[in-house]
Amino acid sequence: MTAKLITNLTEARVSVVEGESDTPTDAVLKVSYLIRDDGYRIEGPVRLTDSDGKVIWADDVRNSRFARSTSSSFVENVARKVEAFLFRQK
């Protein structure tokens, strides 16, 4: 899921640095998720925090209801929401 999320964020023109880095970052994305028992639903909280740890954006994200791939749908929805927030700020 991490690789899919990085790919989707990069395609959405969001610069991504994975893991620990000496390079200063503008924000840190934290994604938690739960795969439901039926295997067709993934949902979870997504938070974007500034370098001090203050939450600057948060949302609950779910996969699209009739998606072919629940995990791809979930990360696409995360990337779309993050992109919308970031580019709305510019």
C-alpha cells in the first residue's frame, strides 16, 4: 500500500520523501487503515501534520464502493484528498 500511495501522490504532483530524512519537510502524512472482515472495505484516518506535529489537515478516507481493487481505490482517494488540500493552500 505504501508504494501505491507514493505513486499516486507523485502522480498528483506532491513531492514525497519516504522515511527519515535530513531534508526539512513541509508536512508529514500519517495514514492508518482497517480492512473490514468482508475484504471489500478499507477505511481509516489520514492526517497531515506540520514539522512541529500540529495537525493541519485530517479526514477519514474509504475506498470507493464498487472499485475493482479496494487497496488501489483507497490510496487513490487518499492522494486525491491530500492533493486537493495542498493545492487549495497555494
